[in-house]
Amino acid sequence: GLLHAQTFSHHPVLCAAGLATLRYLREHRLVERCGRMGQVLHRRLETLRELPLVGDVRGRGLLAGIEFVADPASREPLPRAAGMAEAFTAAALETGLVVWPNVGHADSINGDLVMLAPPFIVTEEQIEEIVTALTGALRTAAERIGAAR
């Protein structure tokens, strides 16, 4: 039979590229940088908790998630039919920000959130731009789904 896992599995050139990437990450201390910049990112993302429809902001390093809820006090999820993840993703993209929408985290149907993962080389100024764009996208999305408060 034919043993096949991934298209380029065990390919020597790609293995060399992977090794070179790992060396670059180590030599330039990019993993440590992610830890430092992640602290900056999460400190700034905390300001989103004050906005309507934000139930939680969480993550680690440069990976973050923003959970959307109907009521921040009770953390009741928005109904799936509201389409908040899609509305937010579209509004963010209009500002040039790419996020990853997710749905069904409350009960396999309801419970919208988005995730973001800035690059290892993100700057503090760019984090500021990201949070500004997220704030605007949240307000726009809330208006679009009729949940602006």
C-alpha cells in the first residue's frame, strides 16, 4: 500500500526550512519577545471589557480571544442567529484587521468569539492600532446586528 501523511511530509528541503526557522526564532529570541509583547497586548485588550457585548478577553502570549455576550453581567451568550462573529469579522476586515471568527462555544450553537494572533514582530504602536481597530469594529458590528447600547 501507499503510506502518505502530508503532501510535503519528510521532504528534505522543507525540513531544512523548518530547521532554519527554528534557528532564527532562537537566535532572535522571538519566543521571548512574544511573551513581552503578549503582556502589552493583553494589558491593552483589557480595555475592551468596558464595551458592550464583551463577555471575556483571554489568551496567552500573542494569541487572544474576545468572547461576545448578550449580557456581560450574566455572560449570557448572544444567539447564533445574531451573527456577531461574522458581523465583527467583516467590520474588522474593513479596517484592515484580520481576525478568526468562532461560534458555538457556549453550547455548541450559541457563543460567538473571535481570535487574533499578531505576528511575532508586532510593535507596541501596532498593538495600539489593533486595539483601536477592534474597538471600532465592535461598535460597528453591534450596530449592524441591532445590539448597540
